[in-house]
Amino acid sequence: MANFILYRLFQSAIVMLIVALISFFLFNFVGDPISNMVGQETTVKDMDELRQRLGLNDPVIVQFGRFIVDALQGDFGISYRLQRPVEELIAERMPATLELVFVSAIIAIGLGVAGGLFTGLKRSHWFSKFILTTSLVGISLPTFIIGILLIYIFAVKLNWLPSFGRGEVVDLKGGWSTGLLTVSGWKAIILPSITLALYQTTLILRIIRSELLEVMRTDFIKFARARGLKSRDINYGHALKNTLVPVITVTGLQIGSLIAFSIVTETVFQWPGMGALFIQAVQFADVPVMSAYLILVALFFVVINLIVDLLYFVVDPRLRAEIKN
Amino acid sequence: MKDVSISKWWAGVSDHDVTYSFLHSPVTIVATVATILMFAAAFGASFLTIYTPFDPGSLELREAFMPPAWEQGGNSEHLLGTDGQGRDILAAIMYGTQVSLVVGILSVLLSVSIGIPLGIIAGYYGGWVDTAIMRFADIQLTIPPILIALMIDGITRTTLSSEVHEIVAIPVLIISIGVASWPQYARITRSGAMVERRKDYIAAAKLIQTPTAAIMVRHVLPNVIGPTLIVATIGVAVAIIIEATLSFLGVGIPSTTPSLGTLIRIGNSFLFSGEWWITFFPAFTLVILVLSVNLIGDWLRDTFNPKLR
Amino acid sequence: MAVIDISNISIEFPTRRGVLTAVENLSLSIEAGEILGVVGESGAGKSLTGNAIVGLLEPPGHVTAGTILLNGRDITHLPESEMRKIRGAKIGVIFQDPLTSLDPLYTIGRQLTQTILTHKKMSHAEAKARAIELLNEVGIPAPEQRFDAFPHEFSGGMRQRVVIALALCCDPCLIIADEPTTALDVSVQAQIIDLLKNLSREKGVATMLVTHDMGVIAEAADRVAVIYSGRLAEIGDVRSVIDAPKHPYTRGLMDSIPQIGQNLKTLPNIIGAMPRLDARPEGCAFNPRCAKSKSICRQQTAPLIETGSDGQWAACWAYEGGNKYV
Amino acid sequence: MFFKTKRLAIAGIMLGTAATPLAAPVQAENVLRYANVGDAATLDPHALNSLVTLMAGIQMHDALVMRDPTMRKVPGLAESWENIDPNTWQFKLREGVTFHNGNPFNADDVIFSIKRAQADTSQMKGYVNTIKDVKKIDDYTIQIITEKPNPILLDQLVNVFMMDKEWAEEHDVAEPQNFKEKQETYAVRHTNGTGAFKLESRDPDVRTVLVRNEDWWGNETYKHNIDKVVWTPIANDSTRVAALLSGEVDLLTDPPIQDLNRILTSKGLKVDKTAQLRTIFYGFDVKSDELRHSNIKGVNPFKDSKVRQAFYHAIDIEAIKRVVMRGLAVPAGMVIEPPINGYRAEWDENRLAYDPEKSKALLAEAGYPDGFSIQLDCPNNRYQNDEAICQATVGMLAKIGIKTRLNAQPKTQHFSLVTGKETDFYMLGWGIPTMDSGFIFDYLMHSGGSWNASGYGSPELDAKIEEIRGIVDPDERNKIIGEIWTQVQEDIPYLPLHHQMISWAMTRNLDIPIEPNNMPRFYWANLK
């Protein structure tokens, strides 16, 4: 077990290293960092000095090493656009994104699992067919259209919910600001989180349904029925549990995607998170922010994948056995 | 549909069953008809409409903001109205759909042409080749395509001048989306190739010293291409959505050759001002297009390979 | 009274090309302590019959005619909630592949106790004791230790023993064993057959042994029913049927009598193959392959006709003069 | 749909860990919720000369001289002033004023602030570059000595905000932030002015909260009832309008003009309009020998005034006004507005007529009967519908055979093209904070003007422009100004489009005077 975790950690470290390398090249070779840093009056001599001082004349491997050390200490340089340390910018916006993703993930998993179970277990119920058709429409609606639609209906027409922003936020200790402690914060998160969750909900719903249909065809479910087990035990004990491994994989990936898709949602809802920061960075070619965001998102993915791996363990005894050997 | 029918694998499936299943799925029929119509309208745009919405010289600013023909102030010359530059919305949608389809299809073709060879190689050889390819695919698969596409676009935007960027924007977008989505095709192909590898006819082919490449192309490929193409159908829908999203975010297709996503972004600023048609019709077209392709993909999957997801 | 008494059941599958009759007018019964072998080619309808008894026909298949009596009680069209209580309790089922019959995510102990507790009112500790006793009974060594093991930790034969234990756990009066040995090694097959035989004898359980392996039948069954294309072709005492098959199809089967372990996928001594359900010929389903086919064979289905005094019956016009089963 | 603006104290609606989670409403507060398209890039009052930065600055800082809602100059931190001699101005400072941190305001702070605005890193140098020295007479009297007589010194001082010397030294911000070199200083996110509002919290691009300064000296003069201002930049047009329509903000100073009708027809909302001191125009590069982006090589067609006239005749300004600007613009024939000294209606109201045929004829005469290709550089987030105007222009030019590639980009990139003088044909808007033509001459007509990307100018013209800087006599000055304009109107280095109109959309219970600088001052506002 410990070996397995170590192995996985090692693998994750390699992934992070690769991402860091990409990010490093992005940072250092896409656009000249010096000309991005200095004004137009700077002389060639000054620029060379600066180059020397920043160590840009060192061998690439040395520079990369320095980049890694800086990154490990959370130092990603200064944003070209906002003239502030990137890590500060990201730290300020991370809570907003993570809270949005958290609420969306709960919605997506909750609705996805419930819908998937219903449609998987009651295949021919009219409501299942309704859910499936709706979910296909859900997949076909781009996130931004859903967002615009929701704003139009619930903010403008009905005036029930705010159309933008996070509402009132409360600063907690440790630099975390939360919108989940105020009424207006909760109101503000409803539309964006639904928008963000919809696509993932349909994906989770469909994967659970198709896994469930597959499991329901297996011999051990037939055998369980032949043993006269209660359908509740069969459905939720045996069938659902056996769908979990693929479902956990997909759900893990989807939660990761939520972070990436929050770029769109944050743009539509003016949600002050990392995604909005990133899209502005792309538009303004703000390379330090882009490379830091890339590393951060990769880190999230790696962590989620590690959690997924550990969950496999909890769920599937065969894996536990495999690793033991 | 059509590309699928080319493959040998199609022949293995009872024609009778497929036709039957198709004819008894009204939704699929409607979706197919809608898709064909949209394809025809998109690629026949230059024959079907007199307007050339993206030739600035042909625009009449004085005809801007005309509502659809059936609304008060509408004009039958502009069936779906005009936008803020006097562009005919219907014509803009036709040309925009063309861009969306081209980007969607070409990027999927690119993904497929990266994914299938790598998948076959991984599945056929196994061992460390397999591990290397699939580990890489796994890593890339964890990062959503939209993020990869955004990154690639961001880099090209930084390195290229705006003039050059405008020219290469569409190819860059196709490459971004294409490169971002190959792993799923590699995965499917690989599992197929692994199954084929163990079959007797492959052993026979090896015995008579058929070159490996020939075995892969002549024997393995035809057997794995079917499922891949089904997934590719849905892939087209996904690619169209990614393109639209990027364009909506303002980092995709430039407004000189707008796609549906660009049209929606442009129209979005008129959402509250009463000129709903500028954003509604492109959005509606996009949704119908994606929905139709998805429905066809779903049907193909259910009919030919119920186990695929 | 027979434990299970099936008379004249038909099982139909409505499809878009019309209704397929998968099993037609089939009757058989099994006494306590008796093993009835049910033999036939793949798709003949033998497994369907077993499924029909426990009410596990896959929709849209359903029983359209006839009755199934379990200890005299009509269970043909019991509602699912009633049927569920019979399954596992009164009727135990064993499937072909022990590798896939067990839920891989639960310990075998958990699966056993779950089944026991579903049907019997007892404490968890009692259920565990019962489960260990069962494991012992089916010949699992060191059952206390193995109780907490997962299915993947057992070999195929051991897993089939666990499956049998699961089928037995509520003292059923009928066991339906659907190809219980097909997926196992030859040496293990014999052990499992012995186990089934002993259980049937000692506990007086009626056993329906579905297989396409004549060797297994010869080894284990008391009586044998031969099914061809959804219809009963011949039924009788195992020795009589093997030694003196009456139906031309059975005869063909016996001529190509296989060794233990050889499957009846094809019958080299009979030309052609079993017809598809939707292309079943008029009259006797076997007539196109039958060397002695007469004109009546091509027009009318033969009823079961008694061919001897020892309860051997065959559905063949060749015995037209004998007692007909109604 | 419209609520009375909620002015519950935030603490009241917080579900915090406090013992009374949903406490009874605390004393009602007047919160003005303001949204605009983009945030101030810095809060350092001397680091950047841009509208939004000035707007942010003016809420928290005072200048010696200020303006009232009618744009008259009124006393600010200076109670009175007099011109002792042509080069010397004496200011009597207001006594008893304190900075937000409690430090007293006095002559040292004034001297410090003006020197700070003159520092190398300051971008407000243009307002103080004629000042040679600032002398302290006593704690509340100073003298400003200029190099030459400066007729517009007071207008310039309006934009120079007073900072606290002690505070600046304490936080190591005695020099302005070097904006170009992306320096990060304490003053970028913190302020300590004497102004009407104190900075409560600042989250760049997200939210800035200002609270009423109860000790402000101007609370008597400007009776406003705003306790708190919550300023949220919302970049997306639709979202910004949606926020106003749904009652989440009270004031937009840059509503998308296509949405004004919809706002007007919404219950509880109103739109105030006024002419803005900003004119939109196109600039031609008339200096380079070859255009950067054109199929014509070896010669610059824009050097030929016939080509410039041809472009002028090709613009259907009425269509742009009606369709793109929804009527909210005044077509212009001059690049300055009526209140500016030097303006003449007969020029402004007599644009070259829309006449594409004449354009073609002129192009043919100039030797381009088949037209040529160019690039139009255009901002896409600076002026009202800037990109749409440029797009419309592309179409109009196409009709006379000019193939135009539109290069629309965010203002940051666009302005660096203009100030870098790397553009052939570009859109620019200009406003004049000093209300005098001299300002625009210095920047746009002088051959060395820092924003003169057209390269327009001649030694004679430069001499005249330099001359008026030192002339105090109005008649003599205006005569030369007239001469300069006559020349400019004839040469057409800039193709005037229109004077922008300002419209502010707000809730009906907000009362705030709209002013032509497009700079809301929240201490003029009242919420009912």
C-alpha cells in the first residue's frame, strides 16, 4: 500500500515536472521576458545587465532548476498586466474558484448520481426517457449559452438572483475569503454553479447509467436476483458499488474539468476567480499568470487523480490484492 | 454516417437491422435531415444566398438592425434580419456554420489521425511502447481540451503579430482542438488492436512474413476503425462546442471570418437592447447542429456498439 | 408429489419480426432427491426453462401458456415480490460461470450471510455460523478463515463450491444447476458433480441439471430430458435413454456420444444444424435432418408418445401407436 | 422591477459565527453600488494619467483647485489664490484639514505632492511641467513659480492630488509607482488623501469599497448622503446591463448605448445624458515614406491630401450616428468640442459631405483609381462602440476601393501603437481637461507631440504652438490659436467623426450630476 502510494506520488511528481517544464518554456521563451519587463528607454547595455542579473545567460538547466525552486516557494514572478506578484493574484482568486467548483461538484455528483441511478434502474420509465433526452440537450448546450439564458431568465426577467459577482464575502483567517457565509453569497453562487455543473451532471448521469446497465447484465447480479435478494440490496449494494470504479474515474476527471470550465462560467458571470484571471491573461499575453495557472491546474489534477487512486483502493478488493503482490 | 458505411466493418453488420433501427428512430431521422440541411446550407452558402456577409464592401450600414421578416419593420429580403453592420443574419449563419463545421470536422480528423496510429501501435506492440504512449495519453487526458486549446492559442497570440495571427487563427484552432483530443481515440483503437493482435489471422499473416506495417493497415485498422468513427461523430459535436466557446471568449475565430461562436459573442451585446435575433439565431443554429450530431452519434453507438460509452 | 411439476409451458418473445416461441408445450417434473438432466444444444431452450421456473426470464420473454407447480403451488405468474421470497429460499440456482457469479467487491461471507438474512429471521452471528457450516458442507477447507476472503482469492472450483453453498443456504427443495461444470477443469468437474449428487441424495433435494454435456448427464442424472428447438424430444430414465434412445435426434446424440467434458456444440453424425427459432419448419422441428422423416413429420408436431413401460417418452411419429401424453 | 436600494449594514446579513446570525437591521446605510467597464490600474494618484485612475483618485483625494458640477473652478484645498506676478501664484491653504489617517494637511504636503507629480516616474508631469518651484511662505501659504506665464495653471492643478508627506515617506512611496516598469508599491493599493471617501477595501478588478469621510472639510459644501460606495468593475457589457436591470447596481457610467432604450423603459431606471468633452477621429500617418501595411510600396498615399479628403468623403457619419451610436453622438468637423477655447461652430458643423463618388474621383486624381489596401488600428474597449465604428468604416472604405484590414485590440495594446507611432491609420479620441486648444496642439499637432502618431506638423506650426504656451493676453493668444486651426482644418491630418455623448444609467432614486469629463464624483450624489 505504502509502496503503491509512493509509486503514485513519484508518478505525480514526474507529471508535475513535465508541466513545470512546459510552463518554464512558456515563461522564458514565449516573448522575451526582458522586453516585457523594461520600458522603451532602456538601453541595450542595461538590458544585458538585467539579463545577467536575472540569470538568463545561465545554462537552461540551471534556469529550470531555479524556476522549480521558485515555483516550489510559490514565486511565479510578476504579472505583466497587473504588476503584482502572480502568486498573490492567484491566492486572492483561488477561494472564489474553489467555492464555485465545490458547489458545482456537489450539484453535479448529486444530480448525476440520482439521475443515473434512476435512468439505469428504471430504464423504461417515462421519466427516465425524459431525463435522457434532457441530458442530451444539456450536453449540446454550450456553457456560455446556458449562462446567458439563466441570467436572462432569473436575473433580468424574474429578478430573483444576482447576475454577477460573488455577493458579500467574509474574510476568514489565512487569507481565505468565502461567500458561503452570507445570504447574498449563496444567492450569487446559484446561477454560476448550476451553469458550471450542468454539463458535468449529464456526463456523470450518463456514465452511471451505462455502467449500471452493464453491471445489471452481469452474472453476479443475475445470481443475486436468483438468490432472492431484495432489489434494494441488489441495486444499491451490488450494482451501484460495482459501477463505482469507472464512475469515480470519470467523476474525478469531471471535477478537474470543472476547474477548467470555470473559465467560461467566470467570464459570463463576472465571477472573480482564477478562470477570469486566466482568460484575461490569455487575451493580454500575460505569460507569468498563464504559466502559473497551468502549473496550478495540473497540481489540482494530480491531487484529484491521487485521491481517485486511493478511492479505488477503498472500493475494489482486487486492486488491494494486486498491489500486495 | 457516410464515412462509416465505407468501412468493411459496416458490411459485417446486417444491413437489414441498421435500416430498420434507423427507420424506427424518428428522432434520428429528424437529426439526420437537420444535419444534412445544415451541411448543405453551410457548404452551399455561396450558391444559396446572394449576400456576402463578410465582404465589408457589400454591407449597407443603413440596413443595420433590421428585425426578422415577420416582425414589424422586417423585410423579406433579410429573412432573419440584419446585425449591427447590416449583415444578413441568415447568410452570416450559413457562412458561420461552414466555419464551425470545418473547424469541428478537421480538428476531429486531426485527433483521429494522431490517435488511431498511436493506438494501433500501442495495442499491437504492447510492452514499453504501449506504456509510454498510454501514460502520456492519460496525462493529457486529465487536462481538459479547452484548457489545452486556450494555452496553445495564448502562446500563438504572444508569439505572432496580430496580422499573422489572424491569418493562421483557424489552422491554429484546428490544431489546438485536434491535438487536445487525440487520447480518447488512441484508447479506443488500442483496446481494439489488443484484441485483434491475438487473433489467428494475424498469426497467419505473420507466418507468411507480411510486413508489420501492412498487417496494421490491412488487418488491424479495418477492425478497429468502426468504434473509433462512432466516437468521432460525437467528437465533432464536442469540437464544435469547444470552438464556439473559445470564440465566445474572444480567443478563437477572428471576427473577419466569424464562426457561430463569434456570431453569438457579437450578438450577445445586443441581448438586452431588443435586437434578440442577432444572437438568438446563431445560438439556436449552434444548439440544433450540436444536438443533431450528438443524436446521430448516440444512435450509431447504440446500434453498432452498445458497449461503447 | 413431484417437487416441481411443469406442464405444457410455452415461452414467447415478442420481437419486431413477430412472436418467437422459444419454448413450446414443454412438460417435465422432478421428484425429491431426484436429478433430472436437461440436455440440448445451445439455444434449444433449456436455460430458458430454468429461468422461467424462478421467474427470471429476461423481458420481453414471458410464459404464455402452461403451469409451473412447486410442491403443488402454482408459481407460474406469481408477482415479483412473492417470487423473490421463493428464489433462494425454496429454489436454489447455480450458474455456469463461478468466476462471474460472485460479486467481486464483497467477501463471500458477506454474500452468504446477506442471502441467509434475506430469507431467514436470525441474528447476524447465527447467520455467520450457518454460513461457515455451509462452506464446510460444500467442502471448503478452513471455512472460518475463508469466510472473510474475497471471491478473487478462490480458485474456480472453490468458487463454484461457494456458489453451491449460496444456492443451498436456505435449504431449498429444488436446485436448478445451469451448466454448473462447463467453465471448470475436467478434474474439478467431477468433484462438483459428485458434490451435487451427494447433496441431492442426502438432503432429498430435487435437482434440475441443465447441460449440453452428455457425459455429465450419464454421470449424475437419474432421468434425462432432451430438448430440441424449444420442444421436448425425449424424456426418460437415464440408462434407457442412453442405451436405447428412441427419438432420432437423441439417437444422433448418442451415436456421437462424447467423452466427459466434450461439448455438444455440433453433432457430427447429424447433418445440418438446429433451425433458428424464427425459421422452424412445419411439423417436427427435426424433420429436415431426420433420415426417417415421413410426410406427417412435415405437417404436424408429434406429441410425446410412450415408447416403453419404463416411462420413456419420445416426440416422434415413428411411435404413433403408443400412449400419447396430453 | 426595482427595490429601494438595500442599505442594510453588511454585518446584518452575514451568517457569520457571531452570536446573532441574522441580527436585526443595523442602522440603515446609504450604499451606492457603482459599476463600470474596468478597474483603475493603480491607486497611486501620480502614477498614471487615465480617466479611471483620476476618477478613483478624486473620490479619496482633493486638489488645490477643484471643479463644481458646472465645471467652474472652485476652491479645493486652497481657499483662495492670486496671481502676484505673471510667473508667481500664491495659494492660501485651507486650515484644519486632516488626512484619512489623522495627519494634518499643510504646506509641506503641497510642496511634496507637486514635486512628486514632477518625478521621473510620474505620468502627471504634463500638468506640472511649467512649475519651476514651489515655495512655502508659512504653514498655510505657498507660492507656485512657473518658468513662463502659464494661463492654464489652475486648470492643470485640478488634476494634481495632494498626498500626505509623512505617510508617503513612512511607506516608502515618496516617488510615484513606476507604472511602465510594472513596479509594485504600497501606494498602488493603499491611499491616504484628504478626500470625501476613505478606502475601506480594495480587490483589484473585483471590488473596491469606499466609506464616507465624516471629517471631510467639504461635507458642508457638498451635502451628499452616501455612506459607502461599492465599486465593481464588470467588463462584459451584457452582464453590466443585467446587473443594473436586476437592481444589483445603482449607477453605470458606461452603459452600452444599444441598451439605453431598454434601460429607459425599465421601471425605476433613468438615463442622464450630456455632451462629453471627447471627440473621436481617425489619424493618418502623413509623415512616413511608406505605409507599414499597404500594397502601395515606396510611397505613402496619405501624404497626398486628396487621399485624406477621399477618405473623409467616404464616411457616412449620419449612418454611423443613427445605427452604431443610436443617435447618441454629434457629428464633428473639428476634433474639439464647443466649450473648448478655440472652437468654431462653422468648422465643426461643416463636415465634408458623404460622397463616395467624389471619393473615387479624388482617389483617381491622386493616382489610385483602383484604391489600395491599408490597416486600420482600433481599440475595442475604450470609446463608445469603437470597434463597431471601425467595422462600419471598413465597409464604407470598401465601397471606394480601399481594402481595409481591421486590427481591433484592447486599449493597452492600441495605445502603445499610437504612442509608439507605429500605426498608419488609427482611431483616437481626445478630451481636453484644461479647456484650451493649447493642450491638443501640444499632444497632437506639434511634430514632437507624444500622441502625434500622424507625424503631422511643420516648423512654422511648431513655432506657433510653442509661442502660445507663454502668451497670457487672451486676444493675441486666440488669434494664433485661430491660425493654427485654420491650417489644421485645411490639412486634415485627423478625420473627425463625432463628439461623444455621455450617458449615465442609474436608478431613479439616485441623484448625481452628470458632467462632461465622464467622471462621477460620489460626493455630489444623493440617494433617496
